[in-house]
Amino acid sequence: MSYRAVADLSPDERRAFFERDAGIDAARSDAADIIDRVREEGDVALRQLAAEFDDVEVGNLDVTDLAERAHEDVDDDIIAAISEAADNIRAFHDRQVPDDWRETFGDRELGRRYRPLEQVGVYAPGGTAAYPSSVLMGVIPAKIAGVEHVAVATPPADPMNPVTLAAAHEAGADAIYAAGGAQAVAALAYGTETVTSVDKIVGPGNRWVTAAKAEVRGECEIDFLAGPSELLVVCDETADPAFVASDLIAQAEHDPNSSVVAVTDDEATAEAIVDAVGEQAADRERSEIIEKALANEASGVLLARSMSEAVLFAEEYAAEHLSIQADDDEALLDRIDSAGSVFLGPYTPVAAGDYASGTNHVLPTNGSAKRFGGLSVDAFLRSTTVQRLSEESLDGLSETVTTLADAEGLEAHAESVRRRFK
């Protein structure tokens, strides 16, 4: 790895940074075939696909009863960490719960109320790594919102990962299914003999999981389509290059397709980050994955001509994770609107938010932070507007309503108002 100047990036290089491809479109045909199998064959398809893709012979698809046992059997220090992380996540998401309200606007009484979805599915990835943290991030906000039935789907294994099961129990999951990939999304969306269908599916996953979410959207609500993990670090000469490098490497270990970028206006810092990445990457257990992610065309260390150019790059990049390690980080933050989650200062690694600070790590990727935010309590709520008009208040609005209704050619609308005063 070597650093490049932002100003010298070719159109193709800029496109790689700003038009990051999660590979969803390429996986949609396969995902659609899997979804059809699950809709037609139910549990049989889930078991066959588990053998085909996960190399696991699944007996019971419903493994809810294993969760309480796992919570009792997992090492105490792990349970303590899960519990502390869960407490922090609950505290942060409790703050997000909106209140119903009703107010008077002139002589009109208007308001808004919030009600939870009835059934939600949370996907927790498996495969090269298990993610009990994703269970906490999905289940806890749903339960805080008041969702009655929260199901977790996670890839089958022999045995099932006990930490993931313990996390599901700690979070308050009502059902846990041994199902992964596109087939898990299909099962949650449409139901099988064992799996109860849900109103909404949330949580991160690989390209086939994401492609399956794209396929079922419309019949089952989803949170958003998320790609591989990504991090952008904006830093100046005050940043510790070793810290920046460790953060880049931490996100790179998720997936060979992860995108990790550092942009700085200081050439010495850029050189030092490159050196620190080279020194640290080889020592990590998942070094093979890390090296592939670092070689990704959407990864790299960039030198900006000024912090203003770095800020412009960050705003266009719209990172899933944005770390600002600079002398005046608050001022820089004020100039960047598009990011899934922001980490300020040298002692706020992204890993803290991934696990235990309390914020949610299910976040928009591929530049979609320009359009929406990460998973929150809001995702599990429906809002309903409420209104009450008196005879006098309707009389005051009648001319406006009837004039607009007549202009639109909706005579019956206008008559529904006029009728009340005949």
C-alpha cells in the first residue's frame, strides 16, 4: 500500500471510491431461486440448503431452547461483556422512543401516535465469523419499541455458536432459528412450517442476504440494503498513525470486500499511516482477509491539499463509519452531513461502537448515508396521525377544502364537506 493524492485520482479511481458496488445485482438471480425453493418447500428447503451451503445437517430449525442453556454455560466474563454491552445499547435506544402527542393548531386538534410492528426478524451473520453483537443491535431496539415477537435467524453450525445464542437470550429474542443466507430471509419473509413470517427484516449480511432482502422488499419490509463494511478516517498531523492504521485494519478484517480509507492533509502523516498499516496487518489472525481488503480498489491512504478537500471527499464518500482524528474534530464534523456513525477523537475506535458504546452498528453503506441513517427504534415503529375538528373549525376550512376538491375534479370530496352545512 502507498498513498495517493486526491487531486491525482483518475476518473476510474474516483468511481471506485464513490460508486462502491456491494455485488447485490450479481447475486439477485441466485437469491430469487433460493427464495422460490423456500416458498415452495418450506423446512425441507431450509435443511437441504443448510447441507448445501453450510455443510451442516440440521435437525431442529428452532433452536430457541438452546439459548437459555448457552447463557448459563458460556464463560462468566463473556456473559458480563454481553450484559454490559446490552445495558449500554438499551440506554442509548431508550432515549430514542418518541412520545405520542396531541396539540391545538388554531381551532384544530391534531396529533401523532406511535405503535410497534407486531413481528420482526433479525438476521445475525455467521460464516467466517459469528456476530453476537449484531443480535444485540437488532433485537434490543425492537424490544424497546415494543415489538411483541422478535425472531433471530443465524446460520446453522454444529454446534451452534453459544455466544450468539447467549446474546439472543440476553437481548430478549422470542425465537431463534438455525437458518442463514438468502434462505433465512425467505423463511422470515414468507414463513415455513417452523419459521413464523414477520413484518420486517433487519440486520447485516453478505451479498446473498442483501440480494434476498431486495427481492422480498415490497411483500416484507426491510431496513436497508447494506454492503461490506467500510471506514473513512479524516485526520490531520495531530493524529497517531498507529491508531489510524489499527482502525483501518479492524474494519478490513470483516470481509475481503471491505473498503477502508484514510484521508489527511499532511504528507508525513500519510506516509506514517501507510508504514503502520504494513507493520500491523501481517500480525493479525485474519491477515489474509485484511490484505485482500487493503488491496481493494476502494481502499487506500489519500493525501488532500487541505482539510477542506478532505471534508469534500468525506461528504461525497458518505461513509458507513466516519472517524475524525484531528485537532478540531467538532468543527470538521459540522462540515460533514453524510455518515452512518461518527467517531470523534483518538480514543473512540470504531470497535467501541461495533460492540459496546451503545450506538447501533447496523448502518448504511455504499454512499446511502446521503439518504438515510442507521438502525434505530424508529425502524420498528409505525406512526399514525390523529385529528379532530369541531363544526366551527370545519366551517373555517370548508371554502379551502371545497375549492381545492373542485379544482381536482373530486366533486364528492367537496360534497362531503358541503353536506355537513346543508
